[in-house]
Amino acid sequence: QVQLEESGGGSVQAGGSLTLSCAASGSIFRSNTMGWYRQAPGKQREWVADYSSSGSTNVAGSVKGRFTISRDNAKNTVNLQMNSLRPEDTAVYYCNIRFSVLAVYWGQGTQVTVSS
């Protein structure tokens, strides 16, 4: 089993910054991808960014240049540095870790609220 614990959500004014952190524990296979998704009220969950254990990173176009993903393989942690936040970034942010198409684990989510 794998557990994910997120932290760092909160409320901020537009233009502000927040850093989300996620720590994975349990049976972690060395080859994996950790990432972030978000779900705004009334919308589907959408992918934000991910970072593979081999070092490859991907960031959604909607947040590119504002959000930065980083990870520590030794600690099985992934962070999301969010700058220049906008009201449309308001959502519950979920961390996940993926070992294969069928082996995906999710955190419980952390709320990010950006006020204008």
C-alpha cells in the first residue's frame, strides 16, 4: 500500500505564492511518476504537472511559467511552487504517484483559494 500526505494549501490573494508538498510512504517502487492534479468546483479534475523518477518533468500549459514542480527521490516527496496565482487557480489540489496505468495512488487533496 501507498500513502500520500499533502500540505501547504491555503488562501492567498491574486499574484501571491504558495508551495504545496506531498510525501509518499509505504511500498514505493523506484520507477514512478509523482504529480499534481486539481479540481475546481463544478469542473473535472485536471492534470497540472508531473515529475518522473528518471528526471523528466511536464507542466500544463495553463500554469507553465508560473508553477514549478520539484521532487526528492530519496525522500519520495514532490513539491509544487505556485507563483503569480490567479483566481482561476482556485481548486482542490491532489498529489498522486503512478507506477503503471493500473497502479495509481492519490492523496486526499489540499484546498487552494485565490482571491481577487
